[in-house]
Amino acid sequence: MAPPDGWALGAAAAAVAAASFVHLTLCPYTKVEESFNVQAAHDAMTYGVGRLAEWDHLQFPGVVPRSFVGSLTLGGLLAPLAELLRSFGYAHTASLLLYRGALASLGAHAFWRVADRAERRMEPGTGVLFLLLTACQFHLPFYLSRPLPNTFAFALVLHGFASWLDARPAAATAWISAALVVFRCDVAVLALPLGAAWLLRGELSLLRGVAVGLASTAVALLLTVPIDSHLWGRWLWPELEVFRFNALANRGTNSEAWGTMPPLWYFASALPRALTLSYPLALLGLGLGLGVRKYAAVALLSVGLYSALPHKELRFIFPALPLLTLSAAAVLARLARRHRRGGRVVIVGVLGACAALTAVFASAAMRNYPGGRALDCLHRLGPDAAGVAVSADAPDCDNVGALNLTRPDAPTLPARVHIDVAAAQQGVSRFGEEFRGDWTYSKAEDLELKDLSAYDYLLTAAADQLDTEFEVLRRVRCFGGLDYEAVVKTLGLCLVSGGCVSMGVDGCDIFILRRRRPQAYGPNA
């Protein structure tokens, strides 16, 4: 495989960005894990720090305080563009996509830096194949635009990996320290085997490593503590509070509240799903060497350390995925160099199979945000939409898989909308409140049934409890699990015609309810 020109590396990086943008378009809404940064970005774009009393975190602070640094920076920079979009008649959701698209672009640039350094120091073609494998995976491109603390930290960690590949471990220490201090304290789980590898291989002395780490930590603290203390209204270091909380949450029975997984879950379930065919190739690269053994070993050691914690989530091991993908890319690059024709066939087959599996995952993910789609559907129904009894089979919203960024027609009457916990956790954010000013939106919790009669519209998963006063306008179906017959059909469709179908079984569906109108169903209704 001939060494690629600079344009090939740039095109492969563009493929990573494009894959992330496709996922962003198919799944424009966000979930509860992203809620803090999404609401913070909205408030930074809409109110600025001068109207802090209107920010969402003062009413819904969450379980533990997180840092505003990432969302405040991006949201503040994008605020003029968001205002321009609104002036041209775009919906508020367009501002959410703008914010997430900017975050994905930062991540794609960080991936490009890793690939560029890999291309210089490894088998020719390794960098390009690293980017193409990443683009064909589901999880990293999907999450690259999702404003989790993990995602902000991940971009900094990628820059650290690029410095490591460039034989600059001190610079890598600075990047990783910043990610640890500001965004995710659990980056320390990666830093431990990484630092040990540098010391054992003589790449970085203990004295220099400690000095750079302390200096980077001090600079990061000077950034996060003043900003976050001002916005939270008290002196704090968010990641220190997160560490205290998680140290308790992962001890004994407290971890049961968050869910626990078997010790080998990351190796037996998470990594195969995240890397698909790259996983066995990465393990092969670890065995063969090819200049990637130390990177793959650090990745697997960090996953092993994470495995000791009872509560496990795939996003916790994001930093390990690029290093393992790099190992897989080195194997394919060597194969292509030694067996030119056969190697290219294998590469195309691996990329195609990964892309087909990604299509399956993406088809399921499209139905994972019923709350956001329900709120958008409500805004576009109009006042004359017909309703049915709660006990009847309600018509589905037709906006699954569709993205309409035009602003809905202004409402003719004021209204009060209540959003229950299930809807709020599955796609609703303040970016979706299109009629703010004319309509009032509430996420008040622990309301009794009689309290809901004060609202004109409800977004709820508990429609069956509200039959006496409300009628159903629409139902938004949620993905509840894979229907394996549909998986087989979808793979066939994807491979034959390039089209995909939605899959799954019913999960936590969200219903759009309207307070009943007199004589809606006759005198005996």
C-alpha cells in the first residue's frame, strides 16, 4: 500500500466528521446523560452570564455539579451564529445541531492529529486506515457530537495520544492532566498504565512527569475553579466533587442503584460492540507488534482497571477505543503492503461489514429519543389536530427519521405543557421549547394526577392513568430492544439496496396528550 498523500489523510478525517454528522442528523436530540452540558450551552447561547438567574442548573442542579468550561466556551462562541439562524427562521433545534456539530468537528480534528502522527511513525497507510475504521464504527462517531463530559475529555485525550505518537510524553501529560482536572477525573484510570509505560520504557522521567503534571493541573484548576464557582454560586472544583460521589457510588450496595455488570463485561460485551471487526484485529496487532503493542497494551490495561469497578458503561472506556483501532489499522496496513490485491479485498470487506453493523445500530438509535420527537411533533400538530381516547390506538408521529429545522407556525393561543420524567430523559431539552414566551413548559416532578389538570398538553409515558381528562393526539414509539428477525432483514436491505429499516420492540413510548374538549367523543365519553 503506497504512502497516502496529505489529501488522503484529510479525506479520511472528513469521513470521520461526515459519519458523526450523519448520526447527528438522524438523532438530533439528546438524553439525560447529556442534559447538563446541553442546557448549559442553551443558556450560554440564549441568556449569557449576565442573566444567570434564568439558567437551568439553578432549578435542576443534577446529582453532582459538573464543569461549565466546555459548554460555556462553545456556547459563547456560537451564540452570534445561533441568533443568526433564528433570524433566518430556523427552529431552536438548529442551534443544538450547530453546537453539537462544532463539538464533533473538534473531535474529528483531534482524530486527524492522531492519524497524522501514526502515518509518520508506523506502517504506511496506518493513519488513513485508522480514520476509515473509526468512521465505519458506530459508537465513536455517534458520541463525537454528544456533549457528555466524556466527549470533552476525549478530545483532549486524543491530542495527548497524538503527542505520545510524536514522542512527546511531556506534552501528552499536559493534555491528559487537563482532561482529568476539568472534565473527567476517571481519566486517571488511563493515566496510571500510561505513566507506568513511560517510566518503564524510559520515555519520561518521574521528576519531569510529576513536574509537568502538577503544572498542568495548576493551570487547569485556575480555569475551572473560578468559572464553575461563579456559575454554581459557591467555591468548588467540580471533578473533585464527582470523585467523592463516584468513590461512594462504586462502594458496596450503593453501586446497585446505578447498575452493575460482571467483571469481564468490557472485554466480552462492550469492546466487541464498539469495535466490531476491529477488536480481533487489534488483538492480533498486540501479538504481532507492528509498532503498536505498547498502545494496545495501555488500552487493555486501562480497561482492566475499569473492570474492577462494579458500575460499568461503554463511554467510560472511550479513550481505549482509538488505541485499539490503531492496532487494527496497523494489521490491515501490513496486510495491504505484503498482499496488495488480497489485502485490499480484506480491507474493503472489513470496512463494509463494520458499516453494515453500524447501520443496524443507527437504525435502533433513531428511536431512542421519543421525548424530543414528541415535543417537536406537538409544535407541528396545530390546534385542530384530532384526538382519540387514551384506551384507543393512537396514531404515531411521522417525524421519526425526519429532521425539520424550519420554525413551526406560531401558536394561536397560550398553553401550558408538562413534560414528565420519562420524556425529559429521552430527548427533551430547552432547545426544543419553540414557543417559549407564548407557551409555558414545565418539568416539575412528583405531581399528583389532580395537579396535571392545570396543563393543556402533557408529554408522558403514563397515558393510561389520565383517561378521564385528556385525549391522545399522537404516540412516539421508543426502541426497546433488538428484534433479531428485523436485524437479519435490515442487514440484507443495507447490503442489497443501501436502505435500512427501523427495528426494535416497543419500549418506553411517549404520548402527546391534550386536555379533553367538551363532547369530544359524544355524550357518554
